[in-house]
Amino acid sequence: MKITREMMLDAVLALTRKQGFESVNARNIATELDCSTRPIFTVYQNMEEMKKDFLEFAYSFYCSYVEQYKKKSGVEDDLLWPLSYLSFAQEEPNLFQLLFVDDMALDLGKAMDFYQEMENGEKADAFAQRQGLERQKGRKVFLDLFLYAHGMAVLTAIGKMHLQQKVQAAMVRTMLEARIQWEKGENMG
């Protein structure tokens, strides 16, 4: 049987989901595939190249997860990202940790560095428009939503927070509604 790139990536996914990415090495991949380590180094020059390929594969897995979450939950657009993110952290803690803690490219020296990733800016601008907020206020709220959800998700993934998803959803909703009211000036009696 020929071992393909996809088979290897699926094996790395299975190992990561079960044991964390730290458990991934050529020997464990070979064991998972029931083969020698030779096919791995036929496809990849080294493990660093495999990791880079796997991170893209794992992120695609996450994106598919979000799409499935959207279909089954029917959650509104502005809560899709934070609630699916929290759910992913709860259901796939090892993948979450790899993608959004250990290998996260984000580097926040100042708050607006968050928008150096183009996708974040586009999402925030669409969010601001849906909420009827001017762009800068919408971006502040969107960043706060990210930081709040990310903190909850990290605590969930590392096993320090054990809240039911509906409790997490209520918390996110409450924070988001309060932030939007604040930015719209509705807090001024």
C-alpha cells in the first residue's frame, strides 16, 4: 500500500487530537500508519516541513468545524466566531492549543496590531456595519470580543474552565451587548 501525503496528515491529525502535537514524530506517525518511517521522508524533507503542511491542514479542519457548527447551531453571524471557537476549544483541546496558543502568529504590542491580519480587519468591519457602529468603535468591540472569547477558550482547552456551552454563550452575549451599548453611548442615562 502506498502511503500518501493525505494519509500522513490524517495520521498527524489523529495523533494530535489524542495526545497533542508534542507526540508527533516520525516514529509515531509510522506506527499510526503501520509502516516504516521511510514514506514520511519521501514526502517531506524533514519534520519542520511536515509541521508547516500540517498547520495548514489543521486550520482547514478548524474551518470545516466552524462551518459544521454554523449549520447545526444556527447562531447569528456576530456570535458564530466566538461560540464556535469556544466549542472547538472544548471538543478539540489539543488542536486548539496547537493552532491558537502554541503556533498563533498574532503578536500584540498594541491593541490595533490585531488588525495586521487582513482577515481580522475584514471581519471587524463587517461586524461594525451589522451593529451600526462606526468603523473604529466596531473594531474596538470586535477586538474585545476576541480577547474575551480567546481567554475563555484557552482556559477551557487547558482544562481550567468547565462551563457548559450554553453558559459560555450567555456570557459572551452579555459581554457583547454591554460593549455595543457602551460604544453607542447608551450607557449615558
